[in-house]
Amino acid sequence: MIDLHAHSTASDGSDSPGDLARLAAEVGLSAIALTDHDTLEGVAEITATAHPLGVRVIPACEISCEVERGTMHLLVYFLDDASGPLQDRLSFLQAARASRNDRIIATLQDHGIAITLDEVLDEAGGGSVGRPHLAAVLVRHGYVDSIQQAFDVWLAKGRPAYLGRERLEPSEAIDLARRSGAVSVLAHPGTLGLEAAELDDFVGSLATFGLSGVEAEYGRYSRDERDAYHSLAARHGLCVTGGSDYHGSYKPGLFLGTGTGDLAVPDEYLTALESALPAPHA
Ligand code: AMP
Ligand code: FE
Ligand code: FE
Ligand code: ZN
């Protein structure tokens, strides 16, 4: 069993990369992909801890893309820690996050909510800083009861303290990934908020840009949803992947490997994904 979607303290997970490696071994995973948002910062640490425990680590990250409606996340796998066209863009994405966090805090302050950037940076403890960290600070101050409530009341798209940030276009992100020797996969396709036919067209266009896979086995999806995404992938000749989207205490009720309890991602998915890797330059 493997898990191709997990977050650490390098972005908005609560477990350090080392703890994640130990947890992966404990739950019996043969491989784990670290998919922190816009950063590869945790890769060295998780690899150093996981390898002696017999757990393979796939260096990866999760990138948010610009779409008209809904939310699109792209998982990029086998992305080397070294430099490359996509790696070079990650610092730009970090800067876009920083300016957005400033603006969200200013907006919350306009609504009489007194939280500071320092508290949020402290909560994040380095790495990619995002809304879940803001949410945790709102909970700590008693403005809301839970991280989910912080999103529902303030931070989710359409709520008073939601602010966008600069994102990559889907075609650009997929192209940068390929040129960096990596493969890209459409994460949790349901968040796009598209009807089945629209989603089919959209995934078709992503496939022409060079998308390699669809995350069909996802921690929070029902069997019917997963089946639909398997067919979607098959129609476009794409791989399927799977993962829990584990975030530790930032997403209560989601477990590494098993998601909400019924997830079991077979090792073969990784083999297939690996064979979709672009040929290295001579
Ligand atoms: P950011 O990277 O700052 O845009 O925050 C994205 C993170 O917030 C992801 O880990 C999402 O799972 C989480 N998130 C986004 N929207 C919601 C929502 N409506 N409810 C709960 N969590 C959310
Ligand atoms: Fe996240
Ligand atoms: Fe995501
Ligand atoms: Zn994720």
C-alpha cells in the first residue's frame, strides 16, 4: 500500500517530515509522496528518515492553478530537489502567498479581528504559509471553534476574508513540470466544481498539455466518485493515483494511508506513474 498525497510542517500539515516518515512505516506504507504546497523543503528530512525504515519517498509538491470557477490543484511527482524550471518558480509562488497572507490579515483586522502576521508565521513554523495556519490562529484566539469553521465563516472562497493570489495557468504548470523531469496529476478532481461533461472536456485539454494522471482514489471520495474518476482517466489514457491528503491536526479525521478509513492505494499505481516520466535529455 502507498499514499501519494500527504502534507508536513513544510506546508500546512502538523507532522514534521520525520514524523510523517515514521507514521508511514507504522501504518505499513511501502511508499509515500510528500506533496507540500509550493515547496520541496521537507523532502530531504522525510527521505533521510524514511529510507532506513524501508519506505520509499517520492519528492513532490502540490501547486494551485488559475481556473475560472472552483479550485484546481496539480500534484507534481518525481520533482527533484535540485533546480529546474518549476523549482525556480516555487519562490515566486511563495512570494505570492506572503503578500496574500498580509492582505488577509489586514482584512480580518478591518473586521475587528486582532491577529498578527507574527502569530501566523509562528503557527506555520517556516515553509509554505497558508490559510490553515491563519485558521489555527483564529481558533486559538477563540474567534471560531474549529479550522473548518474558520474557513466557513472567513477564509473560504466567497467569504469576507478570502483573497486570491497569483497562480500558474494549468498549461504553464503542466509544462514546467514536464520540463523539470516530473509528471503532473490532477488532484481531487471534485474541487473543480464541474459537471461530468465539462470535467471530461477540461481533463481532455489538460491531457493535451501533458497531464499524466488523475487522482481517482482520494481520502474523502465515495466509491461512486472514485469509479467515475477511474473512467475519466481511462477515457483520456491517463494514469490513476491515490492518496489521503493527510494534514494531521489541520484536517481532523483524515488518516495517512487509509484516508477516512477505506482507502488502500496499490503499489502498481506508482509503477504506472513512473513509466509516464518524460525521457531525460541526452
Ligand atoms: P492556501 O494554500 O492558503 O490557499 O490554503 C489551502 C488549504 O486550505 C488546503 O490545504 C485546503 O485543504 C484548505 N482549504 C481550502 N478551502 C477550504 C475549505 N473551504 N474548508 C476547509 N479547508 C479548506
Ligand atoms: Fe493543504
Ligand atoms: Fe489540494
Ligand atoms: Zn493536498
